[in-house]
Amino acid sequence: MNGFDIVMVIAIILFARLGVRLVTGYIKMRKASENEEEKTKE
């Protein structure tokens, strides 16, 4: 592995972690907004 391969592996890992964090945050926000909508309907 040369230096470019190592940099690519690190970049892929960081982007994967960022993507997972964004997806989990989006799901939490969506659940929170659904819960607020249910409370306003009652």
C-alpha cells in the first residue's frame, strides 16, 4: 500500500461514519416530528 491508498481508506472510513451519523439523526428527527403531530391531533 502506498500513501495514496492509505489516505483513500481513511477518507472512506470518515465518510461512512458521517453518513451513518446523518442517517441516524434524520431518523430521530422524523420520529420526533411524527410524535409531535400525534400530540397535536389528540
